[in-house]
Amino acid sequence: MYMKKLVTFITGIFMSFQSIFANDVVTTSTEIKTPVTTQAPIENELVITAEEIKTLKIDSNTKKQGDFFYVTLSGFKETPTLWFNTTEYPCFEIIENQTSTVESVRNQKQIFRAFIPVENMTKPGIYSILAKSGDWEKKESVTILDNNKPISRITLSDSKSQIYATEKELDIVGSSLKTLSNKKLWNGKFVYPSSARKSSPFGVKRSYNGGPVDSYHKGLDFAANQGAPVTAPCDGKVVAIGKVEDGFNVHGNTVILDHGHGVTSIYMHLSKINVTKAQDVKVGEKIGEVGHTGISSGPHLHWGVYLSGISTDPEQFVKNSID
Ligand SMILES: [Zn+2]
């Protein structure tokens, strides 16, 4: 249908050029006996609306556990709905030309972006990504591979295994990491929040005290000294502060930042917090100091990056510019 319209359109343009030249230039030619004088049918054929070219684009159809899909949806007037393996994920509008007028931006509301996190314990296999908008729908088959992260068998001492997270702690952390805000606050690559040596990567699978391998390391650790600065990896807004005295038994003193478009980050086991809730922070700004509060074997920084509440490998945001 689109091709047919395109051909008609191109033919139309050619005919309209013939028409112009027939009238203005080639008037002396005896070859042209019936000049084209009307363009009305061509205008009718030009009604190609954005509604007819909706697309779903995925950065890659193959990902590993702990990665995420970068999904672009173009040609929509309304926010499309997106699912990965039956779970719905939010789409955020991208306004490409920030200098456009209000009216033109309103008319350009056609490109949406979504991050689909691949949870670290997702069973390797074939899954699908499905997008819908009105009568339109598109399904893409995707493959999830094992990230082959090692398994760490941890034995907690009696005193440590008897420390439990409080309900308040779990509520605040869980809801804050699921923050979905429309304004994207970061630009380009993230910067590591600590200059110390990295001590434990994201995704190492864990078994506690001989139990099943049902959890994993949800962030990246830095072997930083007590009191070392912890800085914001990119611009953001403080969405939550947690303190040991308020029941943060496991996470310890904690800062959670919102970066927009479903991207959040967490900083745990701090000895000191330098920011307050709802404060805006800039990349490189000090937000706290390294400590070993909560369940922690010694001073270190635990840094987690979450997409729609699911932890993903923070290295992806440091090594790639994700805009
Ligand atoms: Zn950690």
C-alpha cells in the first residue's frame, strides 16, 4: 500500500514538473500536445500519515541475563503498550528536537523509548517482545543467553543470618527503585561513583548457608576505605534516604537516586549521607561516604542500577552512552 502510494507520489511529482515546464519553458515544443494542467489527484494521494508507519525496533534480538533491551517505537500519537514475557514495561516519549515550538512538538509526539531489563535469573531461552497500539501490534522473538556468572556459596555467621530487613526498609527500597518519571536527567555515559578498585561484579549467583542458588549480587562493589567519597554517576534526584536508626538493618545507610525514564540507582552501607530527600544532584557531586553499615563484612560501596525496579549490570551504563 505504502509503496503504491510512493510510486503514485513520485509519478505525480514527475508529472507536475512536466506541467511546470510545459507551461513555462517547453511551450515551443510541438511534441507536447496535451499538457497536464491539474494536480488535484496528486494531492489526494499525498495523505500518508504517521499512523501508517508504526515501527518496533530492538537494539539486538539476543541478550544475556542482566542486560537490557533498548526498544524504540516510532510513528505513534499515543503511548504504545509493551510487554516482555507477559510483563508490561513503560514507554517514554523522546522529543528529538528540543528547540521546536510547543505546537510542532505536540505534532511530533511519535517516538517512544523503553528499557526492558533481563532479570539475572531469567531462564535462558526464547521469549517475545510484544508492542500494541489500537489495532496495530508487532511481536519480536528474542533469545536470552546464560551470562555464565560464577556461583558464590556464602556461609553467614549466626549473628549475620539473624539480621532481617524491616518491612519499612523493604517498602522504601522496593517502591523507590520502581520510580518512573518522564524527564530524562542523565546525558551520555555514567561515571563510577567511587574511584576505588572494583571488588565484586554484578550478577554473581549466590547460595546462602547451603541453600538453593536463588539470589545474586544486585550491584557492583568497590573496595573503598571507610569515609571515602561516594559521588553521583550522573545527574539525578534523591528519591529516598534510608538510615540504620530508621530500620535499615540490611542495606545500612542508603541513598537512592532517580535518573528518569525508569532508571534508578542505589548506594548502600554508607557511613555518612550528604544529601536530603528530593534534592537534585549533579554528576560527580558527593552524596555520601563509604562505610560498613547494614549487612557488610567491611567498608565497601555497593552500587546498583535498576530499570523499572529490576537490577541490571551497572557496567553497561558506564561503558556505553545510552541516550
Ligand atoms: Zn554489593
